Amino acid sequence: PSAAFFSESTGAAMEVALKMGLRLYVKRNDTTLDDLENEDIYLDCLTQSDSYHGDSLGAMNLCEPSVQNEAQHPWYEPRSFSLPSPTLGYRRGQLSISFPEGLEATEKAITSFDSIADAMDINARLLSPRLLSEYREIIEMQWLVYEHKEVNRKIGCLVLEPILQASGGMKFVDPVWQRALIDVAKKRNIPVIFDEATSGLHRLGVASCRELLQSDPDVACYGKSLTGLSPLGVTLASKEVFDAFSGDNPSDALLHRDNYMAYPMGCVAALHVLESYDRGLQTIPKGNFHEPRM
């Protein structure tokens, strides 16, 4: 990352990430929000079914109607195209991929594994790229159907909870599916946002799930395990995102305010937490989903 924006919580960090991602979409497409409004174009986000990104209005609008949002705010309006995800789990003692209704892999695709490490080793899995190709084709087709059916709506960002969906039921999403989502988004020049409030900072054995997915987002959000729940959230961004907010007018800047932005006690707590992670990594063997360690 080239820039960091400190806020007061992971929810606030997600709102900042949305501003960053949608601004980057506007810049990449050489347009403005006024132009989109005049053309009656609405920007939606591609998300995962059963996702959760916070309780502020922008974050709620990222998610499908559910008990967590539909009856909570009169202005709630889903602004997302949500796709169900293949998930990993043990069934009759065998670690395998479970596919949602309407999504199936061919018989030649590898869908069962000897260990969690094997399932999460995306480099090894991509040596047999059949499943990745099948996933990409499905995503491309559903993306085209969505934008043709909803003629005044465009996908402005891809927003992922990498690997682990917590509030959605503690689901482990197949990393090859998420890699396919990222690949299709990048092919279409769509910004990618990682919400790593749950999965980031070594909860899954790595500092960021970019190490598991082997692909970088444009924007990523962190909190919770950044401080041990002291008020602090951070949104990391690439230089391209940072440059999207440069300009001479006040409206060009990233305007976002919280009561506890970069809260000093939270920053101190974060320093101690990050130092603790560094110390732990010196004594714990490095490895993705190393079963004896877990």
C-alpha cells in the first residue's frame, strides 16, 4: 500500500473504502458523479451472498436484504450484485468444496483435498486451472446478464471478505472462486476492495489474505485485531487510489470525519499489537493453515 487512512472502527474504514473504490472507478472511466447522474447510471458493487460489512448505511447497502439491514433503516437500498460462493468444509470426513444451487464443477475439476493446507495452496491448485476457468466463465456470464438486465446499473467495485465470512455463518470460501472474482474484476478494470476485519492480521495464518489469494486489492480495511478492540480502523490504498483524490477543489479530496479518527490510545494499542505479532512470528513456524500449529 502507498497510503493509509485512519478512522475509528472497521465500519468507518469500510465507508472510507467505498469512497475510495467508487472514486477510482470514476477516474478510470474518465467520468464524474454528475455525468453518471445525468445519464441515470447507478453504481453497484459485486459482493458475496451472506456478506456483512458494517452497520452504517453505505456498508448495509452493500448487502442483500436480511435481518441485519432490511428492517433497520428506512433508507436502506441494496446497491449490490451478490453471488453465492462455493465453500470449503468437511463432509463425511473428507475436505471438499460445496457448491451453491446452480453452480457445479465438471467431473475433471479437483474439488476434494487431503488437508486444509492443500485447499488453501492456490499456487499448487492453479497448476490445474480447470476449476478457475470454469469459475471465471460463470462469473463473466452472470456479470453480463446483470448489466444487460439492469440497463442503468454498472458494477463499480468488487468487495470481498477474503476467505472467511464471519457474520454470514463462519464460512470458508473456496479461494479459487475468490481469485476468479478478482481476475474478472481486474480484467474489466474494476477496483477491488478487501474487507479484512475478520480475516486479516494473522487470524488465518497470514498478515493479509492477498498472500493466500496471490492477488493485490486496490483497497483493504483492517480493525478489531489491529488493536484488541480499542477504537481504530485503517483503510490501506494503492498510489492510484491516492492520486484519484488529488486536485485543486475541496470536493476532489477524500472528505471523511469521525469523532475518534486516529485515536491516540488506539494507535498506541495498535503499535503494541503489531509488535506482538512480530514477536510471535519469530517463534511460530511460517505456513498457511499448518494443521499442527492450528
